[in-house]
Amino acid sequence: MITTVTLNPAIDKTYRIRELKCGRIHRVQQVTEAPGGKGINVAKVLHRLGQQVVATGLIGGYNGQRICHLLDEMHINHDFCRVSGESRLCLNMIDDQGVGTEVLEPGPAISPAEWKRMKDKCADLAKQSSFVVFSGSLPLGLDQSAYQQLVHLVQQSGAKAVLDTSGAAFRAALDACPFMVKPNLDEVRQILGANMLTREEIGQVIQEWHQHGVEWIAVSLGAEGAIVSRRDAGAWLAIPPQIEAVNPVGSGDSFVAGFVAGLAEHRSLEECIQWAVACGAANALEERAGEIVPDRIREFNPQVKLVRLSIT
Ligand SMILES: Nc1ncnc2c1ncn2[C@@H]1O[C@H](COP(=O)(O)OP(=O)(O)O)[C@@H](O)[C@H]1O
Ligand SMILES: O=P(O)(O)OC[C@H]1O[C@](O)(COP(=O)(O)O)[C@@H](O)[C@@H]1O
């Protein structure tokens, strides 16, 4: 079983708008709604790929009920901790040019008692899981060490922790040596406090994280693909097929899902990378985040190019 942990789930609303202008009234052409937050997107893609998955996290209020209902409709198993606050809405407004503007609510405030229940649930689910995937931002009230605590707890029980978050929460969690991390390039820049990064500088930071004990590192680069590195095995640049993206929100989550599905099926290192990149590209072709078409992955898989890098 694979567990996905979303500490800050959301209802993802996508608005199609002709033109977005600050200070103006906008009439929405089309609205779509989906259960979201990064870990929930990962769960949706894993489910599509035929993996046994449970989505957990902290969920509350009417939006929380709605997220559970939407997951039930998709036949995705979930086991969330209820909290007293209201789960958030995340808006993605896409204009006629295909440019997306995201507005992400902060999410509810979490009490110490609610956090304790989350840790207990994570420990229980980890005992039944081969992989536990942690994705997304932290809701209010949680310490930046939240992922560090969960990664430590999960890996003590023998499951492998995969982490996709940003900022101080990411830096703190490195101390717990997650099995895999997947920041995008902007997140790496933010973590290092750097505006620009050369390929060599990315290589240096990958080395540093491997030395910390992280086995797999993927730095995703949007339409340019990803740099993927495995400790003691070297690094690759994975280049996706060229596509006309519809909505790339959730491509990072789809990448993580494809990668973990490959690992769970004991696929080769190259196959895991190709699956991840194919899933990211397949997601970018869909209106809704995390709703990939499996046939597309089969189509894209052989089109993903792998180039050996000498950065590590
Ligand atoms: N426009 C695109 N065309 C092809 N592949 C894409 C596109 N956008 C994303 N991908 C694939 O999805 C992966 C994750 O996307 P990225 O935007 O880097 O992640 P995040 O959503 O975390 O910012 C990329 O590494 C790439 O393989
Ligand atoms: O938890 P965060 O970091 O606030 O992000 C939430 C948003 O991220 C998403 O999961 C999309 O993430 P990616 O585009 O980075 O894959 C949306 O579904 C959601 O609205």
C-alpha cells in the first residue's frame, strides 16, 4: 500500500476567464472543481495507475466533507484526521492565452491535540505501507519541523518517505533523511535563497542532499523535464515530449506519483524516471490536476529522452 499525506488539502477550483486584469470584474466562462492539495493529487494519479493507495491528512468543515465526497466518487480510499477549522479553497484562473494565476488560501489553524492525532494516524498507516508520500504546504499552527517529525516516525516503521514541499519545512525535513525529495527549480532557488542557479550549482546542492542521506533527488523543470539523481548511481536529465499544455497545475504531483508507482513495482531506475516524466506531461494536457489518462502515459513513455549528466 502507498499512503499520501496532505496536511493542507484543498478544493481546487479552476476558472476559465477571457482576460485577467487587476481591479476589474471578471465573468467566469467555465468552472471546474476537484479534490486537491498536492498529496491528494498524488493519490488520484496513483489510483489511476492501479496502485493501492490511502489518502490521509488533516481535513475540516464543509470543504473537508466535500473533498471526502469527491474522493468517494473517484473510489479513492481515504482516512483523514478531522479538525475543527475549515479546509481551504485554491483558485487557478486561466486566461484565453493559457496563462494561469493561482490564489491559494492558507488553510485552517491546527491545534496541538489535532497534530498529535495526525502523528498517531501516520504511524499506524506507515506500518501497512511501502511508501508514504508527504506533499504540499503546512497549515497554520504547525511548526516547520512538522514534516521532519513525520518523516522520522514513518521511516522508523520501515516505510520509505517521499517529500515534496518547500522552504523551511523542506530544510528541516532533510535532517530526517527522506528516501526521496522532489522540489521544483523555483523551490530549490527559494530553499537556497538564490535568484539564478547554474547546472553546476544544482549539482552541488544535489550532492549535499545525498550526503545528508537522501537516496533519490528529482528537481523538476516544468516543460524542460527534470534532473533526477540517485545516490551512488549518478544523475540524468529527463526530457519530456513536446506538448501543448492545457493546465500544468498538478504536474509535479503526477511526476511524484509516476515515480513512486515505478518504485513500488520494482521497475528499473530508467523506467521510474520515464514514468514520472510521462505522468507529469500527461497531467499538463488535462483541465483538472491529477486526472491523467493512462493511455497517454503509455504513449509518452518511449518519447521521454534520458541524458546522462556528470554533475554528481
Ligand atoms: N508543459 C509541459 N510539457 C511537458 N511536460 C511537462 C510540462 N509541464 C510539466 N511537465 C512534466 O511534469 C514534471 C513536473 O512539472 P513541474 O512544473 O516542474 O512541477 P511542479 O508542478 O511541482 O512545479 C516536469 O518535470 C515535466 O516532466
Ligand atoms: O499545498 P500548497 O503548496 O499550498 O499547494 C496547493 C496547490 O498545489 C497543487 O497541488 C498543485 O501543485 P503542483 O502544480 O506544484 O503540482 C494544487 O492542487 C493546489 O491548489
